[in-house]
Amino acid sequence: MASEVVQRARWRDVFGHAEFRALFVAGVLSVAGDQIARVALSVLVFERTDSAGLTALTYALTYIPDLLFGPLLAGIADRYPRRGVMIVTDVARAILVACMAIQALPLIVVIVLLLALQAFGSPFNAARAATLPAVLPGDHYVLGKAANDMVVQFSQVLGFGFGGAVVVAVGTSGGLLLDAATFLLSAALVSYGVNRRPVPRAGTDAPRSSYFRDLADGVSLVARTPELRSLVLLATIAGFYVTVEGLAVPYAHEIGHGTTAAGLLLAASPAGAVVGMWLITKWAPTQRMRLLGPLAVLACVPLVFSFGAPGLVATVALWALSGLASAYHLPTSAAFVQAIPDGRRGQAFGVASTALKTSQGLGILLAGLLADRWSPTVALGTMGAAGTCAALLAGSAWARARRAGTGASEMRTG
């Protein structure tokens, strides 16, 4: 990529940026609050309905709006000052969660509020993602994103135990009010810790087109640019290896273990990812870019061994290796955001995020169907083999696009 940075950043340099510290802590609060809210909502729905199915459906609704509203609302971050977008959406989410804590509300109203809550997350995440490159220059951005992603992965390793303890201590309404407080704290951090910036320019002096035209342009920009297109393809390989999360419980039972073993299996991949992200920040930026394809392949290959139904220890090691290699997502997403013109970053982020989450949802769904038809071991082995082939193709596309971009850069500077 023509914009590669050859100097590797250091952690103390990244956390030396006051604006990044504010955004980082705001992100930590958001993750912690969401964990507590998901547990509280699950408990709330189960207490009212005594239905495991409705409880699972409500939990699923915390993800579905991202698919529906991701590309639709992410462009708001390109049309308004991003600091303001983050503050307004945080305050709106605090109000919505506080309303959900009202015990007298009918369940259907709580679900509608939940959908609105998740919808407001799309412009917030897009604005935050688009602001980070302006706060952290060059390779500092890669380390800053690594710090954020590690927090998310750690939350998965720890699971929902902390959230469960909070709900037991303060009740479902108390848990939801605590979540509302995290949004208000996040808004305060952004308000006092992030500098004001004008609305990002669209890249030309022409007036902005309509919102939906901008949406179409964002999709078109990604689709017609080889570098961006191949980076999105690499990201969607996650749809193959993320299937371990959906099948951990039935897989554990198939190999002769129970729920405790399933917990170990679920922790293996995110634990490996944390280690992988730490390691990948030690590499030179050019080395990271060269290894995106091979690491995507390596993230899928361990699943192929599922055909042999290895024991618990071997499976934990294999899934941890897959998670470690999945750290290629860090430089992939960083390169994607940095390659987008500032005025298009919010919209393009929404497009890429939706593609990633769609691939993950479809991958888990397909793996579940295969497991019902045959077995979890066959399903995971099949997804691993298919993912390996897809990763080879995506890696080849990235290598071609990168060579073409480097060649064009050399011609311009020659």
C-alpha cells in the first residue's frame, strides 16, 4: 500500500496522546456497560416470560440492528462533526437504557427501545473509528486500535461473569441504570477530552450530495477499489473460523466433555487473539502487510483438524492458534480505515463492518446447519477447509492489489 508507514510506534507514544486516552476509556466504559446490559436484559426477559427461546431472541436482537443500520446510519459521521455525533449518541443511549430500567414497561416496548439503542451505536462507532486516525498518526493508529481490540477480546475471555455478579447485586433495573451511567461518562470523556473538529470534507469543493447518494458512493468506493475490496474480503474470512463460537457447546459434548470444557473452548480463540495482537504490534508495518494473507489462511487451517475429533487439550491449543492468527484483522482494519479519504471514513467503516458481521452470522448459521446434518466435528472441519481455500483467494487478491498500489506509487514519485 502506498501509504504504508515504515516506523513502528511504541505503546508509550500512543498513550501519550490525551485525546486517545479519552477515546480509549470511553470505549472501555462502553464495552463494560454493554456486557452488564446484555446480562440484565436476558435475566429481565426470562423472569417475565420464563421462555428460553424469547431470552435467546432478545439477546440476538443486540446484534441484528448492526446489520440493518450499520451502513445506513454510519454515514452520519461524515456529515456532522464527529465529536458531536459521539456525544449526542452516547446521551441518547443513556436515556434509552434508563427508560428500559422502568419495570412497568411492557416487554414489547423494552424490545423496541433495545433496537433503538443498538441503532444509535452505528453512528457512534463510525464516528469513533473515523476520529482515531486523526488523533493517532501513522503507526500510532495501529497500536491504538490494538489496545481497543484487546479490551474487547479480554471482555470475551472473562465472559459475562462480572455482569452476572452485578445483576445479582443490584438487580436488572440497577444493572441497566449502571449501563446508562457508563454512556453518560463516555459522553463526558469525549466532551472534555476530544478536540472540536469541523465536518470532514468530502474530498472535493462540490456541495455534498444526498444522504443516500453518499451511501451508494461509499459502497461503490469499496467495491471498485482493489485494495479496499481485497481488505474487506480478508476481513470476511472471519465467517469461517468464528464458527467455533457457535459450536463450542455441542463440540465439547461430542468429544466427551461437558459445559466446563465448552467454556475453555470458548475462551481459547479470544485468548489467542489477545496474544496475537500483542505480537503483531511488534512487527514492522511492512511485514504486517505482507503476512495478511498467510495469517488469514492460518486462522482457518486449525479447524480442519476437527475432522479427527481431537481431545480437549489439543482442541484448545488448535483454537488458540486460530485465534492468534486471527490478529491479522488488526492491521487489515487499520489499513482499510487509513486508505479511505477522511470525508468518507464513516460511511466506508459502516459498509466494511456490515460485511464482516454478515459473514460471521452466515458462517455460524451454515455451520449449525452442517452440524445438524452431520456432526459438529464434520461441520467445523468443513468450514476450516472452505475457509482455507477462501483465504488463499483473498490473500492472492490482496497481494495483487498491494503490488499494483506500490507500483503506482513508485511511478508517481519516480
